[in-house]
Amino acid sequence: MQCLKDGVRICRTTFRSGRWLWARHSSTKLFVGGLSYDTNEAVLKDAFGRHGEIIEAVKVICDHVSGRSKGYGFVRFTSETTATIALKEMDGQMLDGRNIRVHYAHRG
């Protein structure tokens, strides 16, 4: 189970002695989905760079055979605070004619 509090993911992780332990998860890396197939890294960097300093090259994931965008990418900010601001401001916004979805990126 997950919930979002003040832009920080809170995950119920372990059940011990009749109590759930909660782990706080936030990140400087954001997942951006719902991108237009025409959206490139420069467009993504420009849109998200307005909300804070980006420290890692913005990455739009492309098909290795066709070279065409798969419709999602990643952005990494200098701090959790700027990532949270960008997430709140950009989730559900229009970018290149598409409503994008923004979430904290995670492995797994």
C-alpha cells in the first residue's frame, strides 16, 4: 500500500508484532509517462528545468531498433524538494499535445 504525503511516497513495508512499519520514500529522479512520440530530450529538459536545476541528462527512452520514443522518460533534480515541486506542477499537464504523468522513479 502506498500513499502520498507532501509529495513524499510513504510505503507500508513490513508487518511486525501486530504493527505495520512505514518507510518514507522520495527521490530526486522522476518518471515521466504519456509523452508524445515526438517529444525529445531538449523539450523535456526545457519543460522540467523551469522547476529546478536538473543534474542528470534528461532521458527519453527509445526503441533500440526503430529509434522511436517509447513515450516515457526520466529527469533527475539536484534535490528532493525541487523534484517534489516539479512533480506537483507537471503531473497532468500538457506537453507536446499530450497529458503527461509524473511519478517518483523507483527500481523494481
